[in-house]
Amino acid sequence: MQQASFAQLLEIENDPAFLTFRSSVEGTLLWPLIRNQFYRLLISGLYYQSAPLVAEVPSVPRRQALVSLGQVVRHNLRHRAQQGDVLVMATGAGSFLRDGKWFNRITDYLVEASPANTVTIEGLMDWHVPQQRWNQRLSYWLPWQGAISLSGRVLQRKRHLHQAREIVEYAGLRAIQLLDLHIGDRDKDMLVGMLARKIARLPIMLYAYRRLFERVRPRLLMMEQACYGDFSPINQVAHEMGIRVAEPQHGMVSVGHDAYCYAPLLRDSQAFRACLPHDFLAYGAWWTEQINVPVNKWVIGHPHYTEQRQGMLNPQAQEQNDILLLSDGIEFSIYLALATELAALLKGRYRVVLRPHPLERARIGLQYPGGRVGDVCIDGNRDIYSSFVTARAVAGEVSTGLFEAIGVAGQVMLWETPKARFSYPEHPFSGFANAREFVDTLHSSDRSVSVVEEDLWASGWRDNYNGYLRQVLDESV
């Protein structure tokens, strides 16, 4: 089978057996722990040309990790976790400098809107410990995160490997029978190893989060990426302790996103719903229509988008002389090839700029320290809106940035590859198939998008969020 929609892939898990694979530790469902990685390996084989969506976890840079750990311990001793009605758990991927202080664009706006009763626990991105934080009610999760990860390796036994292989083999067999899709032995072994470590670390993980919730005593857990399977044990603990869980939208969601679309059998299962949050706080109504995750969907708005737009000079009054390409965080090389071809075709009429995804920013910065590759500039702006303002056109495949660029950049275009069509069977943008079509579309007069901006970015996010808090904190879960 050459191509498949995600709805077709979901038939693999539309089987009661996936609700029977459980850990001996509190009967925890195990399919969620490897589900995203399994589907991403299939999607990689179908739609990714130069790099896989899933790879072995790289070894920890010990010296850098020790330095970061020391900084985190000192910070946590000065900012001990307090109690609060709302506990925010963030990955740390959204940090940028705002007025000289590090501010998390995904979660700190929510803290700012309701600071008195909110406590934050945050992870680290690229082992970077931000200094001078805006959020003073924040601790880092690194010590526990390290202990949980280490326990998966130390406590792993043959029984964990056996159980992991049983699940991966069963899912692989379903993929072959239903869709004639195969996962190679090497990738299968990688999945088995990942899952075995996750099963082995479950006792420590469940203990750690119970201790955290007992200490903070939240009534609401606001957790970035709560719909992802790796966070299912945390959702389970929160459900058991009567804590409501919400995921604030942090990026693109679509009919092709494995974390937000599920097979009917799983959507109808109470046991599986306990692995998910209660609520999803969406940027706008358009996004809620793209996904079928069985949670309550609330339209809140996009705080960072709103705040950046309000503080922005009229974009149309700026000189817009850049062609901005947005990498997807996986296949930087194909974007560089497209950017190089565009630079040759445009012959200096526009500056061609390639923006790395946050997940690859550090690696690309080391790879190209001069900020250029031939005639292509590597975008070094930490915040994407600074790049939009000078963009005559913004283009990419699968990126929230395409939507955020609407009304700011001169034109927004989707690179209509099989990967993009998989994620966005319907989209509001002009499309192009190759560099030549891009140039032709760039010079066309039609720059409209077929979606109402309010449906993408609901207005009044502060009132919407505080209204959500008032309602759910007065309810029992």
C-alpha cells in the first residue's frame, strides 16, 4: 500500500485486544505508552523522505547534564514547590525573552492571567536552564525526570521485554493484515526496547506524580501534551486523585495528528479515556473540528498570537522582502534544498530565509554557525512573529506557523507534498508543488485564505480562560 490516510491507520487499534495489554502495576494500559511512536514509524515510511519521525533517544551529554542539574537544584531550593488550585506542567519548549526575562509562550500567559493560585513545574529544552524567569512560582522537574528515566533502564527485566514485544508484534501484525504495511525488524526492536523501559519505570513514575500532587494539592492540572501517550500514567494518577486535567493547545492539530485522533473502540472505552485529559483548550473552533480525541473541547484562543499581534506595528507598513520557509523539525535537508532552489530562481529579488523548528534549532545553529548556507539565510529569531513581519511570503508543510502568519505575512502557502496532504486533506492556503510553482503563485494576485480568522484564533482569551477556570474549579471531576 503506497499511501494511507490516518483514519485508515487507526483501524489497526480498533480492536479490543489493545485494552487487554496492561501492566501488573495498577493495571495501567500499555498501548498508549508506545502508540504515538508506532504510528509515527508507519507514517515515516509512507511520507518522510530523508529522516524518520522516530529514532533512538540520543545519549545524555553528561557534562552538560551535570551542569544543568546543579543549576536546577539551586533554583528549586530557592523556589520550593508551593500549593495552588492550578498546577501547570510544561515541557519548556516555549521559552523566549520578554522584557529581558524568560517567559514561556505556551503556559506563562495562563499563569499571568491567574497568578495567585497557580504553580508551575517545567522541563528543560536542550539542557538550557533559563535564568531570570518571569514566573517566580516555578520549579524544574529535572531531578525526578532523571530518576524516572534511569529507573527504566535499571529496573528493566526479561518480563518487561516479553510484554513489550507481545504488544509491538500484535500491532505490527494488524498493520500487515489490514494495510499491508510493514515495520522492519530493527525498528521493531527499537519500539520493544522503548516500551520495555517505559513499563519498567511505571512504579517510580506513578509514585513521583502522586507525591507531587499530594504536595501541591491542585484541583486542576494544566499539562502541555496531555493527549500524548507518554503522559497517560500522569493522567491516570490525576483521574484517580480527583484532579481535573486540561491540555492547552500548543501547536498544530489535524486529522493526521496521532495524539489527537483515535479509533472508535478506544474513544468509547472508559479505561482508555482515563489515560487522556478531561479537557482540550483550543485556539479556535476550526481546530476542534479537525480532531476526534474524546475530551471536552473548549475554545479559549491563542494568548501568544493575540499578545504578539497587539504589540506589533502594522505589518503592511513594514518592508516585506523575505521568503520564509518553515522546517518541520524532522527533514531540514529537504527544506534547505527547496530554499536553495528558490534562491536560484528568484535571483536576489527576495531574501530566502529558512527557519528551523524549535526541536532542531540548537543542532542547526551548531551545524551552520554563520547563519547562512550559500544564498539561504538561517533564521535566528527566537520568536517567529519577528520573522513574519518582514516576510513577503511564508511557506511550509505541517506547521502552526502557517496559520499564525495569516494577516501578518504578505502571503501564506502550503507546500503540497504527500506529507502535507496527509495532515491537511483540507486547508485554507494557496498551494504549490515545487519551487517553480511557488514563484508562479508568489506573483499571482490571489492572496486570500478560506477560513475566518476568528475561527482560528478566538478573541478574548483572558476572559475565556478565566471563565473556564471559574466553571471547572466549581465542578467536581
